[in-house]
Amino acid sequence: MSMTTTTTMTILGMALITFLVKALIFILGDRVAFSAGMMKALDFVPVTVLTAIIVPMILSPHGKGLELSWRNPQLVAATVAALLCAVTRHQLATITAGLVVFFCWQYALMS
């Protein structure tokens, strides 16, 4: 198999598995009941997945090891956003401040 065929088969396989899992949940519907403990555990899945995606992007934005310095705009913006969120608990202000700090910091570093 060539690389293109392998890649295509991998993508089709992942699509099929994703479709089957979602179809199974849709077809079974209310016939499957999760325990209270399982439901509580499933509540943490979105936060866990988001953290697993975001933290590596913040700490190692170029994928070449940790960049724990003031020259890392992702880290600076995330720190400001986390502090603002802890103080205000205002989501829109947190997102806006994080983006503004990120772009301003990145622009300042490029100048």
C-alpha cells in the first residue's frame, strides 16, 4: 500500500468508527442507562479534552519543548486570561482580554 492509500484507509476507518459509535448511541437511546457515578464522570469529559488540546499549545507552541518565557505570547495571554477569569468569572471579558493580549504581545515581539 502506498502512503496515500494508507492515509485514505485510515481516515475512512476513523470516519466509520465515529459514525458507528454515534449511530449506536442514537439507536439505543434511552434503553441504555448510565449510573449516577458514570454520568458525573462524563460531565468532566469536555473540560478534560479541551485542556488536553490547549495546554500543549500554550506551553510548547512550536512543538520543540517547553517555552516558559515572556517571549511566548500564548503563555502570557493564557496567564492574563486565567487571572482575569479567576477574578471576574466573566467569560466574554476573559476571551476578549486573552485575544487582545495575545495579538498585542505577538505584535510587540515582532517589532
